[in-house]
Amino acid sequence: MPAPLAGGVSGPDALGELLGTVLASLAAGARDRGGPLPPGGPPAVDAAVRRALAADPLPARGVGAHEALADLTRVLAYGTADPADPACAGHLHCPPLAVAVAADLAASALNPSLDSWDQAPAATALETEVVAALAAAAGFVPGLAAGTVTTGGTESNLLGLLLARDRGGPSAGRHRILCSDAAHFSVRRSAALLGMGDDAVVPVATGADHRVDPGALDAVCRRVLAANDRPTAIVATAGTTDLGAVDPLAACADVAREHGVWLHVDAAYGGGALFSDRLAPLLHGIGRADSIGLDLHKLGWQPVAAGVFLVRDRALFAPLAQRAKYLNPADDEQAGLPSLLGFSPRTTRRADVFKIAVTLRALGRDGLGALVDRCHALARYAAERIDRDPGPGALELTAEPVLTSVVFRYVPHPHPGEPVGRHADLVNAELRRRLLTSGRAVVGRTEVGTGPGSVRLKLTLLNPYAGERDVDAVLRAVVEAGRAVERDL
Ligand SMILES: *Cc1c(COP(=O)(O)O)cnc(C)c1O
């Protein structure tokens, strides 16, 4: 047979033979790259990909497994932004743990699908157990809570808003979703997808600490009610994507309870703090939410995708209930075959829970907590370095780190004829592109506030094996690139 299968008793042998090629090519591609991402920008990467494909992605006759794996794995590894390189710190894009990747191989080989028990007996049981353990860690009542593994924070936010929209209760008025003006854009997109209208999201002002102000939240809630609209959900963010700000969850829960509003906590980033004794107090009150989303492909070191959506009471999943004759006939369920079909909007669903289950067992809460703490300590170190020598030609810290991200900018010297804010924005945007296209560092870019002078750089530190010297090197690269851009302008 030209293409053996991965499963069964003999599949692992065939797989093992191919894996040698994959692993060797991963190493070769990383050597070809020689840094956090390949130098040369899109033209260099596009040309390398076309070469590896011999300009023919769908050849009439295949080249065979080893050749295809060798060429394409090598170019993928060469042309990657590798989060395992300490200079790759742009996004909430974590370097996955080897143990999680090894586990994911088993899930791929066996290919369980969680839409019915007869496609995934053990994976169904594992997901039920793992989700229950994470719900308990978040402070939900064991036995009552339920959840599902999702593709990430985007799907978890969609699910939270869907269940909030469809739960019983007052049904008059337009749906309004209340969240801080720093909430993730997927909240707005979810509201639009759910037919609540593009304007359904009502942003609530944040204070100087970038957290939602509970007084303002309460006032907006009252205003929505006074207008005969429906405050459908409050979305609190536990760890904003840029600054890592955590809304005061207990105070948000108070407001939600007072007005009978669903509370969804978007803990896509900050959920990992549940593993850390040091950072868990930031999430105080999270167990009072109706639903929670957290991403273990951020602070959890899983390969994508590893989102988790949790609900306080399994009965709240009712709007997603489905009876499909070919998947979960009622008599099968009565006979004791469990079905997870009603916990997800998806049908075929990969066992992303497996790598999570293996990682939680292998490292334990302590092991994961130590990784979270390590990244947090690195962020604090970076902030202290950034703050050390201020002034033109150096760096300026925007806010103290909360989780593992550091937001800052390079401060250029005054430029004749150019307003200060606009000039700083140009220099920071350009220096980041130079770092990317030279292959030297992956630094994030965002904006804090609006208008000229709002462009910022960001390090999202998710590599627990990076050291202080690595942070020093990235910051030095930023300063050098900033000075070079100034010289060229
Ligand atoms: C990353 C993130 C999301 C989106 O999650 P995905 O896993 O990318 O879908 C949502 N909310 C916050 C706060 C995030 O940081």
C-alpha cells in the first residue's frame, strides 16, 4: 500500500517511520531559519514555499510520503514565527510543551470525534472529567457545572452570548451586551453573528487601571433598562489581550446579580492564573459567573486549539440541545450511551481535550503554576528594564504588567516639522516592521487610547524558558531599530 494508516496495531510502526523524517526536517528548518522568524519578509517566505512545492501543490502523480513530508516540514519550520525562540514575543501565541504535542499525535492517529459516543468512547469520558476539574478549579459547583472544549476564546465568547441570549426570562427590548471598552473584538463579532445587531455591544468606560468601573457598569445597566432594552449579558474580561487588565470580577458579579443579568467572564488570557497561587487572587469572584471561557493555548502551553468553555449549571446548555437520529437517538441515551452533542455548536469535533488531559496529569497544577509565575516574573523584569533609563532614544513603559505582557514604546527625538505623537507612531510602527522583516524579533504592536501618539509595542512573554538576558537582547534590538529608523527619516 502506498499510504499506510496511522491506527490499528501496525499503524504506529508506519507512523514511527514517517516521524523520523518529520523530526529531522523540523530541526533542519529551524537551522535554516536561524532566529525567531525568517529574514526577508513575505517575498523570501513565498519563494521558499513555491520552491518546496515545485510550483505544483496538486501534482498529477504524488512524490511519496517521505519526500513530501521532508520538503514541506522543512519549509514550514524555516518559515515559521517560532514561539519557542525567546525573541518571538508578539502575541498570545505560546510555545507548546513537547508532552502536549506528543499527546496530540495520539489524538490525530486515533481520530476520535466527540459528536457521538460511538466515535469517541474514552475521549467522551475524558472531556467530561477534564472539564469538571477545570470548572471546580474556577470555583463552580462540582456536579452542577458542565463545559466543552472549544477552538478558543472566540468560540467561548460566542457560546456565552448565545446561552445568555436564549435563556428564559424577560424577552422585551433589544439585546444589549455590556463590557469594557477594552474587551476583545470577538464580543462584538459574536453579538453580530447572533443577530443582536452590530450596535448591541455597549462599551463601559475603564479607569486609569484599564479595568471596568463597577459604578459605571451599574449606571449603564440602569440606562439600558430605563430605555426598555434588555441587558442580555455582562462580559467581564479577565486579562485583556494587550495590557492583561483583569476587571473586578466580584464587583461585576454583584452588578449582574442585582439586575438579573448573565455574567460571562472572558478569561481567554487570564484563566491560566487559576494555576498560580501568586496570581489566582486576581480572578477572585470568577466562580460567580454564569459562564467562563479560558484558553489553554495561551497560558497553558497547548498547541492550538485548546479553548475551554464552562457553564455554572449544565441545564443552561439547553438552547444547544440537539437530537440527531444518526448520532444520539433517545433510546441510546436512555440505555446509557452519553452524548456531548448538546454542549457544542459543532458536529465533528476533534479530541483537543486529550493533550490537555495529558498535560494536566503530567505537570499538575503546581507545574503549570510555576510556568505561569515564571512568565509573570519575566514580564516584571522587562518592565523594570524598560523603565530604567527614560528619555529620547530609549524606551517608555505604558503600564505595569499584570499577567505576562508588557506594553511600551520607543521614544524618538523630536523631529522638525513633525508633531510629537505622530512622529512617535511612525517610528514605532516602522521599527517593528524592520525587526520582523530582518528576522530579528517578533514584537507586538497595538494602540492604547486613540489619536496621534497611541501606537505601542508589546512583549507577550509566554516562554517560561526564556531568561532575563533574552529579554535584554530583545529590548536592545528594539532600541537599535528605533535609532536606525530615526537616522533614516
Ligand atoms: C485571545 C483572546 C480571545 C480570542 O481567543 P481565540 O483563542 O484567539 O479565539 C478572546 N478574548 C481575549 C481576552 C483574548 O485574549
